[in-house]
Amino acid sequence: MPKQKASKKIRIALDAMGGDHAPEEIIKGAIAAADDSDLDVVLVGQESVVQEELNKHNPAGCGVSVVHASQVITMEERPVSAVKEKRDSSIVVGVHLLKGGEVAAFVSAGNTGAVMTAASLILGRTKGIHRPALGAVFPFPSGPLLCLDLGASSDCKPMLLAQFAKMGTIYMRMIFGMDSPRIGLLSSGEEDTKGSQLVQKAHRMLRKSKLNFIGNVEGRDIASGRADVIVTDGFTGNVLLKLGEGLGEMLLDSLRKAVAENPKLKEAADLVEPTFKSVISTLDYRQYGGALLFGVKGNVIVAHGRSDADAIRNAIISAKREVSQEVSEAFKG
Amino acid sequence: MPKQKASKKIRIALDAMGGDHAPEEIIKGAIAAADDSDLDVVLVGQESVVQEELNKHNPAGCGVSVVHASQVITMEERPVSAVKEKRDSSIVVGVHLLKGGEVAAFVSAGNTGAVMTAASLILGRTKGIHRPALGAVFPFPSGPLLCLDLGASSDCKPMLLAQFAKMGTIYMRMIFGMDSPRIGLLSSGEEDTKGSQLVQKAHRMLRKSKLNFIGNVEGRDIASGRADVIVTDGFTGNVLLKLGEGLGEMLLDSLRKAVAENPKLKEAADLVEPTFKSVISTLDYRQYGGALLFGVKGNVIVAHGRSDADAIRNAIISAKREVSQEVSEAFKG
């Protein structure tokens, strides 16, 4: 791979082997993203496989290059052992490109746990952060909401939730210029005593912190605008995220069924569908490009495992934005 | 209170002091439910307060009687100590009426933890069940789905999730005549190795069980019809439940805003709104009447804390149905 550090282009590494639709859709997404003349995409994966796909769609290879990685970490593999054993996997090689400064960001739709583990081990963690979190900003009608963790750390200690709150505060301050972002702790009730043992302990820690902690928030507050940042463990965050997607699909399906049963509704449904689709799309961060891995020293973007070419393109564009806004600089310390 | 055991009417005790809108809305709901000539509602609470409300709306007291309970357990109180200390609270007195056979069911929109604790201590738990679960059946377009736990047991052990799965199997067999209900375990990924430590351990237990365990399901499967029963811990279940409500409200708000900005949409919105409202209402179990407390020896229905008169009426009607179908008999063993 030719080094182009002198170029003003932003170079982004993409895991060509990660995701349910790899490598076809991933490579199509890379080609689409590389249409942007400010962007170079480095495809990381098994060279023969990647090159074959690339030849189908972009034989000239404009804006796209390939770095060979002989191994693939599957979705089923246990993250820590996979990262340790498969040192020539697309995930490990991609993160090393980032560590070495060859690229400014790494994007993967592969095994989230493996991406997180590789990023933690190779890039190192932000000072004071015990484990990383996946965060995404949801552009709700009530305002942008950062949710973290969406699935990096399934089992959290109370201290970790407090760390996520701190990172969320820094991020919303930097990106949205909020002086004092309102932090909510996701729980099963607003009262201080509600929630799991984990949440009750995290609540007490956050009360003592200097953050603008507004207390517990409930599932219904996610779209209500009460908080700017909602903090939760990665298990709950991930389940919630996928529920949002599922409910959106169910609502659109129901509208289609109602139209099928009563064709008179068709015109009305066509008129309101864009409104619903735009609201439902706010629940699906794939549509505006992946989640950021908070708490590691570098821009790592995790795309949805089910990403198609459009989703990958959006994740790469999102990575470019994170690079331009120097987000990771704030977490390098 | 006159004992009416010889009557064919179903007597249901209602916590008049529990819920955000107690006692006004609770008592209005009781009066509405008592319109059903097969039903007697026993209001449990501070007699003077209850009687005053009752006089406003139903001075004749048809179908409604009052049992005095001098104390009130608030939403903020810690369940175990509240139940032990407030022996003359509406929750404790109501559960005692059920235990004594004076009523066939107890309904409360009060402190869920306190209702659960009182039911466990006073009625006793179903054999082999370590802690109760709140379950509700969601009438999704893809079929009925029983979700449990929705908030009774925030911190669960793996064994408990397996017990919930067993109770869910019995319930769906009894109520919906399913031979072999499909059990899904809510997780952050379909793969066996995904999820929190709790879920991974529960997964291994369920694999070894004789239940029809279909493996992990994700948030998006909740409305997909993949499973008949979805099992989760009470913390996750409660957060999910409230997210569903919040998203439904957000979608309807967005439609209203779109109409305000573009009045041409009004006619179309009016036409499709009933379809959306009916889908959204499936996410809100209040609308079809409370959640059942699984794993205690008796019919205990927990209504939403925010219940209004309609919701309370529905919860009472739901309790009547549980009584008629002899649901609790299956869990008395």
C-alpha cells in the first residue's frame, strides 16, 4: 500500500470481511464512499477475495486500495481469544493501520466484541476508562440524544456507567457545543431507589459527580428530550436499539397491510409514509452511519452487522466526520 | 364488608391508594368496572378518603364496597421494609383479602415491588419458583407474545430466567392452547455466545431443559413472531416496555407536527391514524389491562403506575378474565 501521508485526503480503513453481507456489500459501500474525492478507502481483507469483488465493480480501483489480511474473525467467535489468535485478521490488521497512523479511522461491521477488544488492546484505552462503550447520536425531533453503551460492554460495573457519563458529557460539549449536557441514567423507574443493583450503585456515584446528572430516566424518556446523554450497560442498550428497529418495521408493515385490506387508504398512506419513515429512520443509526467506540485512543466506527452497501457508505462518511471534528483527540489523554 | 361467597359475582379487590392518579382515577375506574353486573369491586384504602371520592361519583355505591386500610405505601418506598412495616396498608390488606378467599383477585397500580413482595410473603410462591415475574401478553399482528419479566425482579439469576420460561410455557398452553410454545431468550445477539453473563448461563440451562427453546432472540424479534414467549430479567423488560410506549407517543406526535406544518396532510393523517394507534396500543398493556404476577399463589394484577380510570377499568376486567380462566390454579402447586 502506498503511503500518502502528504495527501490531504482522509484515509479510512474498512474491514472488508466483517458483517453479514461481506464482502460484496462492504466493497460496494466502499466504492460508493470513495466517490468523495476527499476520501481514500483502504479495504482490509483476503486480497484475492477482495480484489475479485473489486474487479467486478471498480476495476480501475479509484480511491480504493487493498491491504491483505489472511484471516477472518466470524460473528460467533469469542472476542478475546479471536483477537489474540488471529493476528492477521482483517480486524486486527485494520486496527494496526490506525495505530500506525496509516489511516485516520477504522470502520467494521464485523464481530463487535472483537473490534472492541482489538481497539482496546492495540490502540489503548483513554485514561481513566476501564472499558469502551459504543455510542450513537439519535437525531430525535426533541433534539440530539447520545446513547451509550449500545453493546460494547454487556456486563458493566457501576463505575463504568459513571465513566460513560463523563465521556458523553465531553462529546456533547465538543460536537454540539452544549455547556452542561444533561445526563440521564436508564432505569426501570424515575425514583432513586428503582432499578437493578448496578443502576442503584451507579446512581449514587453520579449524584456525587460534578456532571449535570438529572437522575434516572425511563425507556419512554429516550425520545422525550429530557436528557442529552443516556447512559446504560451494553446489554440493555443493544436490546433497546434493536427493539426500536423492530418496532419501526412493524409499524410500516402494519400500514402496508392496512392499505392492502383497504385500497382507499393508499393515497393517504403514501402521503404520510415519508413522515413516519423519517421518524423511524432516527431509530436506526445505520442510516446515518455507525456507532463510535468511546474510550479508545483512535476513531473506530462500528457499523451494524446487517449493513448493506448504503449503510457501509454512511458509516465511512460518518468516520470522515469524526476525523474532521477531531473527536478522538478528546479521548486520547 | 358483607361476605358474599354464595354469590356468583366475581369479587375483585382494588388498591384504591396505589398509582400516580390515586385515589380519584382509581375509584372512577372501579365504578366503571362495577357496571358489569357479574363483578363486585372491593376498594381497599383509607375509608374516609375513599368514601368521599365515592360519594362524588357513585353515592349509591352499587357494585362497590370499601375495606379500610389506614396506611399507604408510596412509589418511593423500599418494597420489603414497606410491606413489613405497613401491615395496614392498602397493598397488604388487599393481598390478605385474596389469601383469605374474600376476593378472587387483587389489582394494584401502586408500588410494583411492594405488591410483588406482599404477594410472595402472604400468598406464597408457586412451587419451584424462586421469585415472581410480571408477564403481559402483547397482541402483535404476528400473534400473541407473552413477555416476562416486565419489572418484578430487577436482578435475576440464570435459574430464575429458566423458571420464567417454564411458567410462560404453561400459561400459553392453558390460555392459547399452544402445544409447544416457542421460548426465546432476549439477548444482544442471536449467537449462543452473545449477551451478558446472566443470559449466557440461562441460555445453557434452557438448552438442557425440555422446553421448546428456540435460542436467543433480539429486540427486533419482539414484534416479529419468532417466539411465543420471550424471557428476560425485570430490569430489561421494564425498560423495553417503557421504550415501546415512548416510541409510540413520539410517532403520533410527529404525525401531528407534520400536519401542523402541512395542513394538506390532515385528511391523510386522519385516515391512517387509527391504523397506527391500534398498532401502538398493542405496545401498551394498560390498554388491555395490567400485567399478571406469575409465580404466586393467587391472581394478582399489576396496573401501570400512570393508570387513569380507563386503564384501571381494563385491569379489573382483565383480572376477571384471569379468574374465569382459572389461570392461577396452574401455579398454585
